[in-house]
Amino acid sequence: MGQALEAAVRQAAPTTEKQEATQQLKAFLVESQRLATVLRLAVKQHYGIGPEKLAEFGLQQPFRGRPRKSRTAPEPPLPPPTETSEPPSAID
């Protein structure tokens, strides 16, 4: 009976280690996201919010204006189909 309990403990150990590793990984990811946010804010604080300088750090794409729409004339709408009161003629 003692050997069976030892085997069960050994079998459960990798699962426990995996769960602990997963929890540690999640904690590291949360911490790294917080640090990345602090660094982004520090760069913005130091260099200002000008898009050209922030683009050097990959924080913001420089705004170059919106592309202009083409000035081509829109196509005129198709006329509505006309209804005739005469039934179609039968072909002999």
C-alpha cells in the first residue's frame, strides 16, 4: 500500500510542477506587460508626443494625412425598368 501511495505522489508531481510553472509564467507575463507600459510612457514623457520621434521607437506610426479620394465622376444610376401593360406576344 505504501508503494502505491509513493507512485501516486510521483505521478502527481509533474502535474503540480506544470501548474506552478504555468502560474509563474503568467506572473512573468503580467509583470513584463507592466514594465513595457512604463517604458512606453517614459519614452513619451521624455521625447514628447510628436509622432516622428515616437515612430523611431515603434510606439506610433507617423501621421502623414489621409489619402485623398479620387475626383472621378460617379457612374449615373441605371434607369428603372419600365413596365408594359401588354402581355408578351406569343411566338408562332
